[in-house]
Amino acid sequence: ATTFAYDGQRICFFGNANERNDITITFEGHKYTVPAWSVSILLDCNNEVYNTARVNSQTSIMVKRPSEAANMEWSWRKERIEHMESQPLRGRSFYSAKQLLDQKVVTNDTSDYLWYMTSVDIDGNDPVWARVVTLQVHTGGHVVHAFVNGKHVGSQWAKNTEFKFVFERNVKMHNGTNIVSLLSVTVGLPNSGANYETIEHGVIGPVKLIGMSNQERDLSTNTWLYRVGLDGEENSFYEDNADDNWHLENLPSHEMFVWYKTNFESPKGEDPVVLDLLSLGKGTAWVNGKNIGRYWPSYLSDEDGCPSSCDYRGAYNPNKCSTNCGRSSQRWYHVPRSFLRDEGNSLVLFEEFGGNPEFLDVQTITAGKVCAHVHEGNTLELSCQGGKPLSDISFASFGDPKGSCGSFEKGSCESPNSLSVVQKACIGKDSCSVTVVEQNFEAS
């Protein structure tokens, strides 16, 4: 127990560090029960006003509702794969250096994407010559896509916050000049911690070709050509007035580096609007030319680590009480209503990994159910999102109910009037409150 006193007033903190058992303590002649792994706060060191294990709060179970934007018609166009021989090596977005540069320095936070391109001459007398050689790239992430002579040879991304990794693929080279193009992708940059500005990003090197008998050629000090961003970014494919070079037929599905465009109507009402992007891979989305952020629904959480029940007690670890194991790390993406028009909205996607936009859905989200678990002596408070009335109370129990929000069950004892008391206080109102004391429920 810890007591603070100031100007004639006192406040007490009672702590219980036991991970399993509640304790009862006697303080100044009074007994107080402190649940396991919790702290109680008592004003005037007499009346408990808060306990960290007995937090009273409302939980809303959100419901997504499809809008009338279904059956959207899509157009598409491919992103240009950068290749040193396919475009002039001039322009404001091209740079060259005889070294590998930090991605954030080159892009200056103008794009997640940076092309690293170099050429290498190989002939039959070269020590690394082989019909198939290994391309080895040391990168600081977060994603790298590799191309040799204009053909995609593989992609890799960081996992479990290990942002530095080594990409290796066997690639076919030919006699003469070969072009190696690496598209490095960041997914946000660190903005806290000591010396975060010194963290390297992008292709940090070395970049090697490994041939027969492990003969190596280090390409790190080659002349590297850099191009910031995507062709679609530079030419504003996401804008409403983007040129008409979009295809309406043969919509590609699960192909990398494709831009998609469609139109949809604003959902009626005032409920928040979300995009269900579960059918997509990774990329960026724009609504009416405004960037609503990166998406990566194909990034799945680990299959293991979700307990059958949640126990808050004990020291914190980031995996405690995990849910949705093996599912998409994020599925629904918010579209601010301020971005929407009264009639006709454009949606543009850059799909980096490959997905199927035909299953994309525009939805509204609202509170379908609300629930609360309140301890005796406190006040039950319920309210509906957007000022909507509470239409039904399906469960209420003053006693020892079991379970959690969405799956409450009656315990071994309860007041028979529990449900009727809460129904009378709440149905038809946009908010209500009930003091949880025995006399209000005529406890049996």
C-alpha cells in the first residue's frame, strides 16, 4: 500500500502483484479485496474509485453492410517495368552513382518505391559465367522485387520486424550485357527511437553474382542508375483527369504491377465508409485522387499464438491475448466521407503483388450490438453510434454472469428482474445509465 498526502487530503494505492490470486488487506481497520495483478485507487484512503482489473466500459460489436456500389466496372493498365534500355536515361527522377545509396536519401520521402539499375558484361571466359548464376541482394527492406533483362525473377519481403534480409535467386544470364533492375519498396519509415535517421533502407549491399565453384562478382561499386517512384505516380494515374489509355477488356487477375480504376456511388447515410480489400495483395489506394494509404491484406498473422481465452494477469508481452491468428493483418480501409462526392467517385488501385479487384466491396460500418460488464457499485452506461436508439436488450444479468462481450451467459445466481430493469431504462433511447446496486435490481 502507498499513501500520498497533501494539504490535508490523502489518496491510497493498493497493489497486488500476485499473478493468480486475489488478496484481502486490512488498512486502518477496514478490509479491501484487490484482484490479482491489479491496483486499486482509494480517495481519502477509504472509498475505492478505480481498480485496474475492474474497468467499466462499453464494447461495440461493429457490423459491415454492403453498399449499392457492388458490381463495379473496372479498367486497367500495366505499370512500366524500368529497364535501362527501354527509356532515355535523363529526367528529373533519374540519378546515377558508383555506389549503392540509402533509399530514403534518394527518394526524400516522395515515394515508397526506388529503382536500382545496373548493367554487367559477362562472356564465356568470365569466372562467374554459367548458364544459371545466383543473384544475391542484401537489403534493408521492406520489400524487394528483382528483374534480370526485363524479366521478373523473384520478390521477397521482411518478416517479423527483421527488416534486413538477403534475397537470393538463380537467374539466367546471357553472353554480353545483362541488365539487373531492383525495385526496393518501403512501408513507412521509423520516426522514433535513438538515431532512427541513421537506419539504412533500400538495397544496402553487397549485390553479387555467384557462379560456378562459388566464384563471385560484386556489383556494389558498379554505376547504378536510380529512378524515384513509379511511372504511374509520375504521370498521376490516380487523378480523375488521367489520360484515357486504360483497357476495359481482359481484366488481369493476380498479376503484379497493375493499375486498376473504377467508379462508385457514395453510400447513403452518415455511417463511416470502408473498402473491403481482402481480395487484393499489396499496394496503394486513391479515392477521387486522394491517397487513403497503403494496403497489404495478403500479409497474414502467424497461425499460432492465439489463446483460447484471454488472461490479462502477469507481465506484459506483445502476444498476450492475441486474436485472429492466420488472418489478414488488415482487411477494411477507411474512406473519410469528406473525400467523397455526392455523385460519382473514382477509385484507383496500384496492385503491387497481384490480386482480384472484382471482389472488392464498398461498405458502411456501424455498431450492430453493444455490451458492457460493470461491477457492483458502478454505473452501467450504454449508447449507440450516431445517436441511434437502442432497439433491444437481449441479455442482462445482475449476479455472477460468465463469458465475454457477445457471448455472455448466466451464472449460478442473479436477480430475476435484471433484464426488465435494463430494458425499461434503455430501449428507445440513444443512451442510458443504470446504477448497479442491489436495491435497483431487487436481488434474490
